[in-house]
Amino acid sequence: MGALDDITKKAQDFVEENKDKINEALNSEQAEDISDKILDGVADAAKKVVPEEHHEKIDDVRGNVDGAIGTEK
């Protein structure tokens, strides 16, 4: 387990040292564009397999997730 502990510690240190840069990247226009494409694809796929009466709920969930990622809040 020593190697796994070392990797975990290095990852934690990296995140802590780069917290500002990571937050900046997650709240960027690029993250917004990528997340929109992914969320649109997932929502469209879900709508193909669930009855139409549930499509509005899918749109609501998509909107909530989108609000947490990127630049549009």
C-alpha cells in the first residue's frame, strides 16, 4: 500500500498547490463549452429512452448541472 499512499499524497499536494488554477479552469469559457456539449449529448440520449412526459425533468436536471460548471450560473 505504500506506493498507493505516495500517489494519493502527491495528488493531494498537487491539488492543494494548484487550487486557484484548477478553479479558474473549471470556471472558464472552455469548460462551459465542453460541459454544454456533454450535457446536451447526455440529455438527448436520455430523451431517446424515456417517455416524453419525463423530458422536462431531464431538461431541469441538465440545467441544474450546467449551473454548477463553467461560467454561466
